[in-house]
Amino acid sequence: MQGICRLTLKQCELQNSHIYPKFVVDWMKSTGSRYLRNYTTPNRRQQDGLKKFLLSYEAEQLFSVREKWFSENVFRKYLENQTVEIEYDENLFYFAISFLWRILVLELEQSNIETFKFFKEMRETEEEWRNFLLNGIYPLNYDRIHLILTDNIKDHTLPSRNVEYFFTRSMDGTTVFNEEYNKCSIFAKFSKFIFWGFIKSPDESGLVGTRINPIRGIMKAPQQFNNLDVTSFFLHRIQLYDKRESASENQQEKMLEEIRNNREFYQNSELFDTLNFDHEMDKKNKNNKW
């Protein structure tokens, strides 16, 4: 498909690019369902995650170097041992921005986005991040990038059936904003990794051990993310997960058939443990209030 690469801004043969890195999609399938369902389209089964005709081959290769680095030096190490100290270099800052940038590009393609209060700042952020990703020009105005490392939840009191799933397995990304208080951020996550990029009126209070140093550093869980904007968004997002459209009866039957045909795989999978935990917490907390 011919088009304009969103990174190089050149006419090219566009690649059907992964929005969420392929190594994440592969991990999701190896630890749970062989098919994926999007947050907004639960009736559509996907084998390869969300993809868009977004980037040129040149841009894909540029991103793939950092994706490989993140997969080998952060993703696998942390999932194998949540107490490990993660030593990182400039590749983490680059990877985080490349992921957040992809979500931001999709957000800027939403209808009527030009009327959004923070459209100007979002366009400026996209341009700064793009120049950094392509040309190495440091994003002076939009460099407040955080990575929150999550873990399996031991207990909670929320009346929700999606808390564990949200924090440990969901693939998600969106604009986070509060027009009254003039705040805007970009949120993106997969597995146990939550990325947060401040755009407007950044309030980083309560975030300890989460900000990514653009050159090098060490990151280790548990971190502190007692930031009101961040935690209130997480609660709101979990509520939206509870209210999202369920798969149709036909699709639910297909899912049950898949489980029946692969019973041993699912009973020994991380997905099964996650869903079972959320089910038990939902029963325990069903009379609680948000």
C-alpha cells in the first residue's frame, strides 16, 4: 500500500505496522489465548494484534532495534523475576517514546480532533517525538516519560472483575486529560508495563522511581505511583473495562470451544490464573462501592 510514512513523512510502500510490539503479541498468545480480542471490538478475533499501515520499511527497521533491546533487557527479565534491578541505557527512553508516539499518532487521527482543547500541544508533542525518533533531536518540551512496573495483585477491594487483567495483561493506550485543570498526558501499556508521557501541566508528584532517564539508570519494583491523576485514571479505565461490550453469544461459544479443545493449555496458562483471580475478587467485593 502506497502512502506517507508517519515517521519519515516520505512517500513509500507502507508496512502493516504493529502498534503493540510483536514480541508482546507473541507473549500474549503463548501465555493465554491463541486469539486476541481488541478492547473496542470484542467480537473480532485477531491473531496478530492491532496493526495499521503507518510506517515505511526504513522506519520499521529503526524501531525494531529498540524493540529487540527492550524485549531482551527489560521485558523478559522483569516477567521472569519481578525483584530484578533493571539497568538501562538510552534505548529505554527511545523505546518508550516510540511506543507512546504510535498511540499519539492514532489519537491525532480521531475525528474532530482539531476541536479538542489540547490539540495544539498534542501536535507539538508528536512533532518533537518524531524529530527525536528520526533525527535524534532531544524533545526538550515533552521529555517527562515514566514507566510503571506492575505485578500480580494479592488482594483488593474494588467491585470489578478486571483489576488483575488490566494491570498484568491488557494492551491499551489513549489520551488522558482533565480540561478543568488543564492537564493532558498519553498513556500506553502492555503486560506489566505502563508508559506515561506528560504533555500539558505535568504533575509528577507521587511518582517515585518511575521517570526514565534519557541516558541511563536503574529501575526496580516496587515503585510509588501515588499520583492522583494517574491512579484516578487507572480506576476509571478499569470501570470502563467492566462496562465494555461483551462478546456475542456466537463468539462466546467459539471461545468455549477453543478452551474445551485445548483444556490442558488453558488450565496451565497465566491467562487462566488471571481470569480466575479476577472472578474470585469479583465475588468477594461485589457489594463494595467505588
